[in-house]
Amino acid sequence: MSTSMPSTDARAIEVTFSEDELSVRLSDGRVISAPLAWFPRLLHATAEQRQNCELLGDGAGIHWPELDEDLSISGLLNGIPA
């Protein structure tokens, strides 16, 4: 039996939040989610600060300038917390 790593060619096209979760819509149609508890800066930020993000590298990463937080899509796909 063989396993393969998730594709990292997917790019972020949308970032949304619930009360306790970060969700990222990818260019290939998937939506990936992770608990905010994995990212303390996002967890403790205001809703306005969370929404103030920008996509980097054609969606390969997400940056929050006010929070000095950066997440890669590859890291999210591999389940890597901050």
C-alpha cells in the first residue's frame, strides 16, 4: 500500500473564519479548515484583524500585516500548526 502527500499546487482564493475555525477555499475546489487554537495570533485577534489578510504568491500563502502572521497553504494541507 502506498500513500502520497497532498497536492500543494492548490492556491488559496478565499479566507473565512467562524468563531473557532479558519477555512480556506482552494483553487481546485477544496475547502480546508483548521482550529484557530493552532494559530494563537489569529485566535486572539479581533474579527476585523482576521479579515485584514492578503494572499501571497498567487495564493501560496496568507499574510496578516497587523498581526505579523503568515501561513502557507502547504503547511495547512499538511496539518502544521503555528
